[in-house]
Amino acid sequence: MLHWKESNHGKTALLIQGARRIGKSTIVKEFAKREYMTHILIDFSKASSNVMALFDDLSDLDYIFTQLQFHFKTQLHEHRSVIIFDEVQLQPRARQAIKHLIADGRYDYIETGSLISITKNIRDILIPSEETIVNMYPMDYEEFCWAMGDNATVPLLRTAFERRMPLRDAHRKLMRDFRLYMLVGGMPQAVETYLETRNLSSVDAIKRNIISLYLRDLNRLDNAGKAANMFNAIPAQLNKNASRYMVSNVIPGEKTSRVTNLVYELGEAMVANIAYHCDDPNVGLALTKDIMRYKIYACDTGLFVTLAFYDKSYTENIIYEKLLSDKLNANMGYVYENIVAQMLRSAGNELYYHTIKKADNKGYYEIDFLLSRSNKLCPIEVKSSGNKSHKSLDHFCEAFSNRVGSKYVISGKDLRKEGDVLYIPIYMTMFL
């Protein structure tokens, strides 16, 4: 945000987009207090009809600015004030006005929004080109550590990763700490509740409220309820360990080709992370992206864990405690996969995977994630068990030997290197 302010000098508005309840409004207000003399925040989820109507006619900007200053009892100063359009998707004409407001040049502008790309919200407006768009995600592991009062762990982990240094005795505690992050998640309200109560059932109640909010949003996106059903079924679909999301299992009789737009919207709304199949893995992963073959992960693994037990009215603390101590009799593989997807996506990576049909045509070898680094591919296999085998990784590297660079196995085990494969603990995923 600071880079935008210092480098753009008012030539673009900053648009921060992300899922709801990830703290967009909070961070924008704090930024405005620190970096500007004054600011006006217009929350379009509760703005008055008079304020909403100001953007219907842009012929007199002086009138608009005067009305805003009187309404919000705040004086604006040229080049030293910022106007914030919060939840801007609820007033599309305000977003369209950005073009003219930027040309006017008196003030800076920041927009925040969720589900911004929904067609009905932008159908009748001209999307401004004068926007710098930044994606915001749930709190990552480093931010979670900061919230817990820990500023040392992640820098130390980075050093250990760069030196390829096992953590040995410290690893068990680090895994327990990371599992806590997986369970609480990165939604600020959930993290705040945990810090206040240290009670995972209380955190679960908060996460259920957020999930309910997402489901209501998705039902507005798709009146037939297909998008909401697809979001709800994320844990069940990953648990099947299939090579793709099976739409017909979630929506009987539905075809993959008919929900492609909904999958896209789930990703654009940032409530889900979509990993697409790469048919011919190479440095340009997007060149052979198969939009009909994909996996869907929840945007936040804390929400994912609650979704996994959504059939119950609440998730008992005993389940959380067993998950925390890694003693629950459940396959943790899909939880590990979701957190790896979340960490890779938060670091700015698009998600791709690849499958190779087995010689007997009975199943597939699957590379869970593919990264493109320099002129090489970096295949990743995610494992929840202590099993040292990595057949999928081996078959992939044999099939594409001239394209492969670093090879990773991510698991709950300590860092080690065997041959040309680097085994890394899941909490180091952020450094890839």
C-alpha cells in the first residue's frame, strides 16, 4: 500500500480485493490514519441514500466533495487526504467514477471489495483502467505468529530452510504450533477470538458465521445454489482423493462444462483457491491449462476444517484437540493439501497440478502442485504420513527429466535431503 502511494502519486486508485472478513476495511483505515492528514471512509454497505446518489451525476465534483465533507464532518486537503470506497461492489457507479476522480487529481482513492467480478455488479458500468489492484488473503503463518506475539520463529525458519538445516528437537513443537494455525486459520476475527478465549469451540462458532456469510453471498451469485453446494463439498471432494473435482457427485446430473463460470467466480471471489490441471507441464504452465479439470481448495484452512465437520451443529473441542495433537483417526492428507494450496497462493503463485496415468490404467500418479522457477519446473508431492516413498514424484521426474529443477516432498516430518529430493516440513512451504 505504501509503495502504491509513493510511486503512483495519485495517478491510480488502489483497489484491494479479497474474500469477506479478511480485514480489508481495518487495514485500509489504519493506513489512512498513518499516511494522510485526513480521510473519509464511505462504507457502501450502510451508506445513506443521499451519499449513494452523489455518484449518479459527476458533472460537478466540487459539489460532491463539499457534500461528503459536510456529511462525514471531515475537511479534505488537496494531495494530503484520501477517500475510501469500502465495499465498492455495492455501488458500481462509485467505482466507475474513479476515472474522473483520478483525472481531477485533488485526492487519493482506495477501494475495497468482495465478489467484485460478479457480472450483475459491473454489467452497466465502465470499469476504470485507473486502478492498481492488490489481492488480499487471510493471515498467513507469519502474520499469525505476529498475532501470537512471536516475531522470531519465521525468520529463524527461513534461515534454517536456506541452510537446509534440520530442526530436530524443535520440530515437534513447531508442528504443534503450525497445526494450531491450521485449526484457527487466518480470518482475523477467528484469530482474535482465539487470543481472547484460547477456546477452539468459540473459534469454531466464529468460523461457522463466516461460512454462513460466504454461502449467502454464493447463493446471490447463483440462485440455483450450485456455487454454494460446490463450496460446501470442498472437503468431501478432496477426501475422495480423485484426480479432479467431480461435479456430478456434488450436483447430480450436472456437467463440468456447465459450471465452468461458477468455478471461475469461486476463484475470483477469493473464497476458494482453484488448482487447474496442466496437460503438458512446462515453464509456461498456463499454456496447457485445462479449465475442465481442476481441484478446489478453501481459501482458509481454518474454515476448511470447520467445513469438514459442517454436518454437526458445532465442532467439539475434543476433535480440535485431537487434530492439534495429530491423534484424530482421520486422513489428514486433504487438510495438508489445503494448507499447502493456501500458502502457495498467498505467496502469489497460481496453482497447477499434473496427473500421469498408470501403466495398468488403474489410477494415476499425481503431482499435487507445480511451480515454475527460472526455466525449470519444481514438482511438489504432499504427504500426511511418514511414508518415505514418492512414486508420483519419481514417475513425473522420469517423464519430464529435462524440465525438472528442484523436487520437493512436503510433510509433517523434519527437513532432510535424500538424493536430489528435498523433504521439507509443511510450515516451510512459504519459502518455496
